[in-house]
Amino acid sequence: MGELGRPAYLRVADALRAEILSGGREPGARMPSIADLCREHGLSEQPVRQALRILAAEGLTEGRPGSGTYVRPRPVPARIARGRYRAAGSPFAAESRARGVEPSWSHSSQKTYATTALAVRLGIAEGAPVIQSQYMFLVDGEPAQLSTSWEPLAVTEGSIVVLPELGPLAGCGVVERMARIGIAVTRVTEDVTARPVLEAEAGPLRIPLGTTVFAIERTHWAGELAVETADIVLGADRFRLAYEIDLP
């Protein structure tokens, strides 16, 4: 078992982690082969493979098919001040430019129908029509966050803002778009959790499976009427979420 009964695979993971975090193994450096690590630590393959799986799950290393395992570059987390929803234009664009990076995004919108969970979030009947919009947000051309939003058609149908990225208010935030049709958004709520990235998210965000992400469930409210809700996903190692709360 080794030092104080600690399993061998954890001791190997500890040693490799310390080398990476201290800079002894630089970002982009190729990790030793399993055979080399077995010889270095006097172990069989199984504990070495377990140790490498731990490092990958922690986001410290990444496998490259046909090439090996490499130290994963560790970005300096960018600070995102949550609460720019009243800024003119896109809140994402305003926040990005405040950090000195250039934003862009791709999008698609379509009519769909509320699931049971979505109906609860929006306070509408299950099966009620909604406009679903899916976004890929980038900063300086690199993937930054994914977002899927839903707006009840009962709120926007027949208006100039029914499709968020078309019409005269294309690219504007929910607050500005709703104001155009006479709806004053009075508050925004966010529920934030941390979880492992899903396979469907890892590719678009260009992050390895096992990476931790922030999952934000956001809702815009006009009084007690939910006019939009969204699921937002971004890498927890790339961003810090900063909240400022005004006291009454």
C-alpha cells in the first residue's frame, strides 16, 4: 500500500500532479509512456493507468489519439461579472468587450413545444409552443459558452422580436427586446451548478471529457411572468463567475 497505507495509484497521481502544478511538466509537454511510468515507480500497468485517469478527470492532462497523453494547457480564468443584463445590445458582447476580447456567435432558432420541466420553469402548460434558440458563443474566435434559450410564443408571437436573431433587434439582449414590445423585465434569476461536461458539449467547447463546467439556469422575469429561460454552459477552468448584490 505504501506511505501511510495510501494506494499506489494515488501516490503516482500525487507525484505527477505535483510535477504539473509546479511547472516541472509544462503545458503541452508529452507525458511519459505507461511503460516508462511503470519502470519509474516500480508498479504494474493497472495502478499507473488509474493514476493517469485521475489526472485526466481533473483536467490536468488530455489524450491525443495515436500520439499519447499531454499536459493540458491551463488557461487563466477570465472574470465574468454576472449582471450586465441591462446593457444595450447583447450582455455577452458587453461583458466580452469589457474584458478586451472580441465576441461573436452562431445561432439557430425553431418552434418547439414545452417539456414538463420547461413548462415548470416558464409557468406555462406542458406542450405549449415556444421558440428555442441555440447559441455557440466565441471570444476571439475560440469557443466560450453554449446556450439554449426558450421563449413562450404566447409572449412574442406576431411581434418583431419573435425570433431573437432576426429583425431590427437582432443581437440585442432579452431586456431590450422585451421592452420593444412593451414588456418590462424586472429581474433575472440564475441557478448555478458545477458538473462534468457532457459528451455533446465537450466537442463544441473544445474541452476534454471529465472537465468541470458551470451550468447556469437563467430566467428573465417581468413581475411574475417568465418571458425567457436558458441553459448556459461554460468551462469552470476558463471563467470565474462574479456576482454583485445590491443591498436594500
